[in-house]
Amino acid sequence: MNCIISSMGISSLCKALILLELILLPLFASSDTKTLHESSDSSSFPANFLFGTASSSYQFEGAYLSDGKGLSNWDVHTHKPGNIIDGSNGDIAVDQYHRYLEDIDLMASLGVNSYRFSMSWARILPKGRFGGVNMAGISYYNKLINALLLKGIQPFVSLTYFDVPQELEDRYGGFLSPKSQEDFGYYVDICFKYFGDRVKYWATFNEPNFQAIYGYRVGEYPPKRCSKPFGNCSHGDSEREPFIAAHNIILAHATAVDIYRTKYQREQRGSIGIVMNCMWYEPISNSTANKLAVERAHAFFLRWFLDPIIFGRYPEEMKEVLGSTLPEFSRNDMNKLRKGLDFIGMNHYTSYYVQDCILSVCEPGKGSTRTEGSSLLTQEKDGVPIGKPSEVDWLHVYPQGMEKMVTYVKERYNNTPMIITENGYSQVSNSNGNIEEFLHDTGRVEYMSGYLDALLTAMKKGADVRGYFAWSFLDNFEWTFGYTRRFGLYHVDYTTMKRTPRLSATWYKEFIARYKVDKSQM
Ligand SMILES: O=C(/C=C/c1ccc(O)cc1)O[C@@H]1O[C@H](CO)[C@@H](O)[C@H](O)[C@H]1O
């Protein structure tokens, strides 16, 4: 039975059921970890569910100047000393550009039915719309798509994933200029035209909420703009620019959807959405102020983009605080925004406690300032972490967050179809050494098994979720952390580029196999 929490509170029967669950849950949880291999109930996922792995162009492809590719903002950023903690870059990355056939064989052996990858804008249009189409780039993605389809693996394409042609930055300041909307429209039209006969899933942007904050507030991603006290950059305005960049990204998304709907979708029959970074928030106490702070945290991160795209307006919480700093949508923009999206892509990894900083005085920290919504994010309460810590400081294991996050998005956006576009776990490494330890990744298996169970719980309660992608297929270039964070189901030796399956790869393979056996019996 479903427990419906109304404004009146929870019924007493529900309370009793929840209590019973709380008592029984630890019993099941402990037997779960004993038999890792049978812990998750894959057979209950619906038919046609997408089970895949995820990647992105800059983190995987390498070949940064091959066959006519132009420079991207990330090529330029990583080549400047001091930007990446281990001084590395994605020039070679994991060389997927040359090894895609071998990689597709690995995916086929895993049994996944989908692969999420991104197209490098600068590989297709080295100078944006100010130059020609690079046919060698088109040819690479054609080969990749065809080889995937040959193995029964659906391509799931992110049109852009943080990397944009440097030309756009140099010419007009990238996403700070409305001209970026036009450029994005020009680019996606080319992608739909060349690949849309075979690609049925398109995501316009990956984590634009993260992109806006890291590029324009804290200045750790290109174009490395910010102001004090948010970060240390030579240019920028942390209180204004994130909102301008976000505004242009929202309208660039709308432009892409408009083009797809008017020119391609009827014939090509695919779907188009956006991928958001989704963090779950728990109030640090049950006070009304902290609960309101949780809602503000969602408003200033997730709803910042999804409210305009789905409802045509920014969250009230943002308007109230930001006033005229928040750009406005013209009538023309509103019309474009009406085209919405077909699915919400969700990257979910971890959860935070939230403390109100309007009524109480907060230590400075993530989210605490006015322009961030006055909601301080922490991962500890009275010295106790929100979930089991991992080797990576920001990644705490809190599987309940998956169920709650999916349920939140379901309720707010009228159960728009959702796809978990990323979920994953990291190990830390400073060298290639001790591969055995890296391969025996029980932490990752427990993480995925717990999060998939929580996802299924949300689905059993009615959430319309269509797919799950593990981040990541292989170890890869982890942005500012270079090669020191390993998220792969497969270990990569960065000297030889050899890929080796971890325990988690075997576990995921068996998980998918059980799902397939069950579905073939239907
Ligand atoms: O979710 C995140 C990043 C979270 C974070 C980073 C640094 C902090 O200090 C706090 C959070 O990005 C996604 O998660 C992955 C693994 O990180 C990245 O490799 C993906 O490219 C990206 O889409």
C-alpha cells in the first residue's frame, strides 16, 4: 500500500507500517551485504528499461586534435598550469576515439542495452557556426553509432557535456552571450540531421546547474570566472554571471527542443530531454526554517532550470532573493519554453544536510550566501556523516536519497518520464599501482546495489523511470581531479590503456542477466 503524506500528516496505519519497515529493514540490509551477488531485485524492473553505462567526450575520447577537431574550452583550460590537481589533461584520456570497437565489445559482454556518450561540439564544428562541418567528426560518430546498434546497444547522446568550441568563448564570451543560443541551435540541427535516423535519445545539456556554478561562481571550470569571496579569478562576477549563463543555457535548450519538434521528431520518433545534477537534501533539524531551507536549496539548484523549462518561469524563491539580478523571459522566449521536454535526466550520487541561514547565523560554506539561497550544505550532523563516507570527500553513501530524489521530481513535475543518467562510486588513486585492490571494489557493488533497490522502491510507488546508467563505464579524466578519481566498472591502466573488469562489472553483468531472463519469460 502507498502511504500518502498529506498536509494533515501521515495516517496512523501508515505510521505503523513505516515503523515496522524501520525495524525490519536492518535485518534485510545485513543479509544483503552477505550475498552481494543476489542482493538486488533486477527482475522487477519493467520491460524495455534501459540499463547502460555512461561517459562523455572530453573525459573519454582523447584525440584532441585528430582529424580536424577544433580546440574546446576544456582543452584550453587543462593546458594552463594549476587548473588540474595532477597537472593532467584529456589530450589522450582513455583513447576511446581509437578504441571504440574494443569498448563496444566490452559493453556487449556486460549485456547493457544502452550507452550514454556525448558528442564533442568542437569535433563536429571546430569553429562553431563560424566555420564548416568537420566531416571526419561526423564519420567518427556514425561509426560509433552503427557499431553500437550492431550489438543491440541504443545510443543515448548528450549533445554537449561541459565542452564547447573555444571559438565561442573567444568571439563573444560563450554562454554569457545570448549568441550562444543561436550557435547551439545551429549545432544540434546538424546532429539531428546526420544522426537522428538512428539516435532515439537526445539530452541537450549535462548538469548545467553544476556548469553554471563551477564555471561562473566558484571558477573551477572554464571559463574560470568568479569574484571574491566565492573564488579566486582574474575576471567575473559570482553574484550575477551564473544566472546569465544559466539563462542562456535554458534558452539554448528551448531552441534545440523547438528545432527537434518542428523539423525532426515526427519522422525520427526520438525523445529529447536535459540532464540535471540532482542532490538530495535532508533538513538538519525538523524546524520549519530548516525545512524551508531545503526547498530553497532545490529552488537554487534543480528547479533553477527545470521550473523554467517545464513551467515557463523561475522559482519564486529565486525571484524574491535575486530581484532584478535574475534575467527575465520575453514573450518570444516563453513561447519557445512551451515545448518543454520529453524526459528529465537525473545524475544522482549523494545527499546533504541543509541548514537555514536566514534566521540563524551560519559559518561560511557551500550554499550559505544570499545569492545561493542561504541554505548551508553539510554532510555531517553533530559529527556523524549523513551516510557511509567513501574515499571521495563529497560522496557519502545514502541510498534512501535516490528514492526521495526521484519521488520529489515525480511529484513536482507531474511524473514526467525520468532517466537516471548517472549514478556511481569512486576510488582514489595517485598512481597506477596495486591494481588488485582497485579490482575488488565491494564498496561500489554495495553502493550500486543499494541505490538500485531504492530506485525500484520509488518505481513501485509509481515513479515513471525509464532507465539507469552507471557512471562510469571506464575509469576516466575526472575534471579538476584529473586521473586521481576512479569511477569505472572497468579499471584502466593509463600507461597501456588496458581495460580490466572490476568485481562491480561482473556484478552489474549478472544483475542485467537476471533481468533479461525474467523478461524473456514474459
Ligand atoms: O556530480 C558530479 C560532481 C560532483 C561534485 C564534484 C566536486 C565536488 O566538490 C562536489 C561534487 O559530476 C558528475 O559526476 C561525475 C563524477 O563526479 C563526473 O565524472 C561527471 O562528468 C559529472 O556529470
